[in-house]
Amino acid sequence: MQHSVHPVIRKFASYLKQWGWLQCFFLCFILLQAVTGVLTGAYSLLLYEVVLWPLVLGALLFSLTCSPVFILISFYLVQHLDEALFYLQDSIRQERLLNQNMQETIRQLNFEIEERKKAFQAKRRAVDELRREIAWRRKTQQELEEQSLLMRSIVDSSPDLFYYRDETGRIVSCNKMFEVLMGKSAKELIGHYPAELFDADTMPSAILIDQELNVSRTAMTLDVEYQAPDGRMMWFEMRKVPFFDKQSRYIGLLGFGRDITSRKLAEQALEKAYQDKGKFIATLSHELRTPLNGIVGLSRRLLETQLSSEQRSWSNTIFSSAETLGNIFNDIIDLDKIDRQDLDILYQSVQLGDFVRDICNFASLICQQKGLEFIAPAEFCADCYVKLDPTRVRQVLWNLLNNAVKFTAKGQVLLELEFSEQSGDELVFHVRDTGIGVAEAEQQRIFDMYYKSSDGRRLSMVGSGIGLSVSRSLVEAMDGSISLQSKTGSGSCFSVRLPTQLLAPPQPEALPLHPALTVLLVEDVPLNAEIATNLLEQRGHQVVLAETGEDAMALLETEDDLDLVLLDMQLPDMTGDEIARYIRSEPDLVDLPVVVLSANVRKAQEQLNGIRVEGSLAKPINTNKLDQLLNELFGTGAGNNTQLKPQRSSDILDLDTLDDYLQSLGVQTMQRSVQLFAQLMPGYINKMIETAVKQQEQEFRDAAHKLKGAASSVGLLWVQQQAKQLETEQPVQWQGMEKQLVDFHLTIERHLAALEDYLEAV
């Protein structure tokens, strides 16, 4: 009902608002009067069947009186009812909106509650995770502290020193060994520059070159000499390593040092032992050469006389044996070569028949002394010329033949030779005997140095235990092989296989004609002097003999027509280099050719370093080399003044010196010499840096002189020249010298690499 009334009232209220109260009033008044009249008339008609007009008029009159009030009250009620309905609908709408807002707010609150629950749970999870993270970090930190403590304990307990300097040069960290060596605690060292802790005189050399390495930014390994606070001299192998961050920015320098004092002392002791041993062997060899020179000279003189074929064969054997012994003496002098079994191999054109005949003469003599039969090789290409080192092959065969005779009580010794022109690439010698033989278990070790057999017998030459070992080394140096086949009680057979080449017979050469010379021979051994005098006089030269250095000085002052000086290096009153310096210091004698006579040519060249000489001859004098030297100095086209041949030059290497050394020493020996120079060079540089920092001029020049000599011995021309410049510079420019020496060190390493490449190419 309410739903049906509301629209009518609302409609009627809208008419009131639309038409106004007055119009609606009159309309309703008229309509009401009409309705009253009609209803009254209808009512009277229905009741009375006639229209009662007085009744109708009364009704209308009553309606006229009451209808305005009724209409106005109705209008008022409709209007207020409409307003109430509007207010009610508006309230309902507001309530609906409020309910919607409340529901939305409730939903939002529920959502926020859920979100806060989730956030709270996430927070709890984050807190739990944070607690676990904190626990893990605490555990990790504890482990790191334990590891750091362990590493620190290891570093502090290490016998090697360690320190770290930042990019500014301050000491940031160090271990106990560094503290001990510096004589200061870590608190005194860390955070300070070395210059703040030490003065220029007491600053440890271990950290002298750190600043220069900071500039070069390259790692280096150096041997550093250091005086400990207690006065002990110590050596450390220092490793300097620059430290960079991820952006390749320099942030510091790591220094590691290992105590190598014992090694250095051992090297010094070994070097002194080598020197003492070398002096002993050189002295012994010099004394042995005196009778050897007599054998060589007199056998040569004997060969120039009338002899029977048998006597001439024996004399040739004596001469070749003495020459071979002289060559062996040259190897004995060089202790380094003996220790490394690095003997020179000098190939020559050798007539196979004469060579084998000399071997057979030697074997026949030693077999005859013991009552054994010697059987020489059967037919072979005796007139062939082959490429061999006769001294080394002869030494090997003599060793094997001596062993064969030594361990053969009765029977025979055989020398067999396998060679033909068709198969001329290999020469095979077999030395057979009918002696005691070698047990199979010992055959693998028989070539070892100082090896003894199981029953106490030495199986090598003369009981020294070195003969077979040296023989194997010689054969292998000639790219050959040596083997043994033996059975106990049935004799032995040693086989030597050597690669060779067939050569054409040498063409006879006419001896060069030299002008008659006046030669000053300075020699204190009468036998050597007699042999040299005879050789020179046979060639038409006049000889003036001086047996002492004082006599030589007097003759140099008084004799005006001297053409050549043959100078012995060992004299009773002075050394040969003193006489050579005197000759080069006198204006009248400066162009007089000087040729050195020495049993040890290399040592003589070292003594005469810096003094110009025109040549050298090893004793006993080889006639071919003597003629060759005289031809170079005084032959046709040689000129009056003796000048050395111009050498090939290079910006880095002294190629002439290298080629000469390679020809005489071999590639392997030169490579070992280069390796030795590479080991010694850092010590020279370190010494120069240390003396440059302390501005010790004489010690600096001495170190530069040593470097110069070492560089010249391996053919480093540029290094030698720079070292000489540093040695002779007047005055020494100390400012910037440390940086210059560090760069010098790096350049030397590059030149060493070039030298190694050159040797490998050879």
C-alpha cells in the first residue's frame, strides 16, 4: 500500500510545484464542487428517484464552505508528506551509501588486516632469516678470525720474511721474520716510510729498490745481501711483486724473502774449491808440460832425420801420443769442463790408415810387455780420409785397449774395424780380448763413474774407475755409441760406433814465405825455450831469449829491431800481463806485435783483458798454428803494422766472439755459460744499486767491472759497453742511478733472451 500511495503523493506534489498552489487550488475547488453536485444529485436520484435540488444546493453550499479548508489542508499535508518522503528516501539513500561505504571500509580493513598479517608473517620470517644471517656471519667471522689467526701464525712462524707496502710506500703489514731482520717491532714499522725509520747508511738493502720497482710496475727476483742487527752477513732471495686492484690500479707492493745464506756460503765455498782445485791442476799441468814439450819437440826433430820405416812409425806414434796428451792437459786445466764431462770435439780430416797404424803401434807395445798377441784390423779403406776428432777417438781406443790388456792374463787382444767407401757414414771399432769377462749383472753399470765390481776389482782404466765413464762421454759427445758384449771367463768385446763422412784428400799447400824476423822469446823453461827456438830458426828467424821478466824489460829497451814478442805468462819474477802492459804503455813499442804463450790460453786471455795482443799459442807449440799465425801477421799483404781483423758488429751481440766460442766450446757449453751469467747477473745489479744508494764510488765501479767481464765472456756487446761506461764515468751521476740500473736490468734480460734465441738457432 505504501508503495502505491507514495507515487500518487509524489505525483501530486510535483503538480503543486509545477502549476503552483493557486492554480491547483481553483482546479481542485471546481472539481470538488462538481463532484459534490454530481454525487448529491446521483444520491437523491437513487433514493428519491428525483433530483432534489435543495439537497444539491445545500451540499454545494456546504462544499463551498468546507472545501477551501480541506483543499488547503490537503495541499499542506501533501507537500509535507512529499518532503517527508523525499527526506525519507534521501535518508534511505544516505543510509545505503553509508552502508556501502561501511562495507567498503570493512572490506578495506579486512584486506589491510590480511596484509598486515602477511606483513607480520613476512617480518617474522625476515627476523628469523636475519637471525640466521647474523648467526652465520658470526660463525663465518669466527672462522675467518681463526683462519686469519692460523695464517698469521703460519706467516709469523715462517723462516721467510714478508712485508707489504701501499701505493705511497708505507709499510702496511709484515711478519715476525721481517721484524727480527729490521730490528724493530711491527708497531714501529707499520704506517711509516722506511726513510722515517732508517737513515741512508743503515737502511736495509732488502727494501732499497722498492721505490724503483713501484715505478717499473714489474715483478722481479733479486739476490740481496743484508747485514743483520747482530752483524751477521745474510743473503736473501727477494721476490718483489706489484699488487693491483680490479681496475688495474697500482695499490701496493708485496715483498717475499727467503734466506739463502747457506746456499750462498756453499756457492762461495764451492767457487773457492774450484779455484783452489784449478790452481792445483793448472800448476800440475804446467809442470807436466815441461817434459811433454821435450817429447814433442825432440820427436819432431827426430822425424826430420833419416829413420827406417819402423823407427819412423814408432816416432810418429810418440809424436801423436804426446800431442794427444797435450790436448788432454788442455781439458784437465778447465775444471768446469772436467766436472761436467764437457770436452771439446774438434773434427779434422784424418787419413784412416795412418790413424789406425798409430793405434796398432801403441797396442802392440803394451801387449808385448804382457806377453799377449795383438791382432791388427784386416783390410779396410786405409787411404780414405774421414771426418774425426783424432784426439778423442784415440783416447777412447787407448782406454779400451789398456783395459783389454789389463784384464787379460793370456791369449790375445784384437782391434777390428768396419768401414767401406760404400757405407762411409759410420765407423765401427771392436776391441776384443780373451780375458776374465764381465758378469751380466754388472754390464749395465760398468760405464758409471768410479764403479767397482762385486768382487772388489775396478773395471776401469788404471784402477781409477773413470776410464770407461769418460770414454762413454766422449763417444756420446761425438754423437756415437759404445756397447759391451761379454761373458764371464770368455772375454769381452767393446764396440764403438761413430758417425763420420768421407772427405777428399787434402791438397798440399805451399808454406807461406815470411821475411826474416827478430823474435824476442820470453820463456823461463830451458827445454821449452830450446824447442821454440829450433822451430823459429828452422823458419829462418833470429831468436833473442829472455828467461826472466827483468831480462825482457832490458831487451825491450835496448833492442831496436824487434819484430815480434813471444811472451810466456808465467815467469819467476813477474807475470806476462805486466810485460804486455809495459809494451803497450811505451810509445816506441806500442805497435810491436805480442803473441802469448800459455798452457791455459783462456786464463791468459782473462789476465790480459783490456790489453791488445795479436794472438796466442798453446804450449806445446803446434807448428801448423805457428805458421798460420806468422802468415797472418807477416805474410804477403799483411802490412807492417799488425791490426786485428775487423769484427762483425751488432747492437746487442758480439757475433765474432760468439762464433769463436761456439766453434771451440760448442753450443751446450755456451748455453750453460749463459745460464750461469743469468744466475750471477742479479747479484751484480743488486751490488751496483746498493753502492749507488750509498754513493760508494769504488765499490760501484768494481761491481760494474765484474758485470762488464761477465758480459764479455758470453758475447753481450751492448751490456759490456754500458757496464764499461758506468765503470769509467767521471764523475758518477748518482741522481736517478737507481732507476737507470733497474731499466738496465730489464734490458739485460731482453738481451739474454736474444742471445738464447741466437744459440738455439745455431
